Amino acid sequence: MRVSKKIAVARKISSARRQMRDSKGKAVEEGPTTLKKEETKSLLCIQYKLVSSPDGKWGGPQPDNTITGLVGQVARHEAHAAICELTITKTRETVVDFTMPYYLESTTLVSPAPKEKNRSFAILSPFTLNVWLCICLVTVLVGPLLYMVTRLLVVYLDEEDSVHYSLQSFSFNMYRNLMVQGNLITSHRWCLRFIFISWYFFSLCISGEI
């Protein structure tokens, strides 16, 4: 059976294909996707023409919904097929169908071996310097915040806990919480309890990252 229609085959010259000369000195191409017209016509009984990608790329779907390169030519039916050392990716598979892989690229990448890091300051590695500065600032301020709230309650609402806690007690206890050492301060006021619960959750998140 012969196919009268000439099909268009898109291709791109790559490093895997190289120029060589035959015994008569004629330049010929050799590589995994080299098309030899006479052999192809005799085996498959088809005629074809080679077309190149206008942008010279392998191509694929882009964020602006365009499709570039060889993949775009096939997706837009500008070419019946593409033959090239083309990597199979999920995004490309959404617009074209691939045959079974028949060529594996032997090129490898080499990178420097990772150096062993200094473990002296490993505890500081989970966060950046700015985050650590914020943690220190919040830790310093939460004690005075609790003390100020208790003083405001006494002055404006005339409410005071049975146990009076000093500024140092609040600050030290919040630091204990940050180090996951438990809480030594209790209060029946919900405004203070809300601050305590928020600080416990904050301490839990920090200790989980460290």
C-alpha cells in the first residue's frame, strides 16, 4: 500500500547528530534521528518533507497558552510528526502523543560534592537572622505586656489575682514556656489566659522547627 500524500516531519538539529562524510566525500548526517530518504521510502512506502521549527526550539506549552517549537508544530497540525531527541514531559504530553522512547541520552551532569557544614551553630540553621531577631524581640516584650495588662486590670477594674506576679516572674515564665519547661503562672482572667494560650502555641511552633 502506498500513501500518495507527502507528510511533513518537523525536526531540529541537535548535538547528538553529527556531520560525517561518506566514502565519496559527500557530507551526510549521522545520529539517532537521522532520516535517510531512500531507505525510508523503500521500507515504509511514504514520501515526506522535512520542516524546521521557526523559533529553533524543541518547545512545549507556555504560561500564555501558546505552544512553541517542534511540539507546537505538531499540536497545530503544521507537521504530521516530529523526530528529534525530545524529552518526554507531562506538560508536553498534554498536547501531543509520544512514541515509546528509542534513544537514551548518555550526557551526565557533574557538580561539586557538598561540604560538611559546621555543626557549632546548627541550632540557628532552622531560621534566618531576621526571624531569630523577631523571636528574641517578642520574648523580651511578652513579659512586660502581661505585667502591664495585670496593672491595668488593677487600676481600671480593681481586679487582682490572689497571687501577685512581678515583671521578672512573667518574663522568666514566658522564657520557660519557649524552652518547653512548663508554666508556673495561673490566672482566672480570660485576657491573660488568651495571651498564655497564644504564647504556648507560638512556643510549640518554634520548638517543632528546632
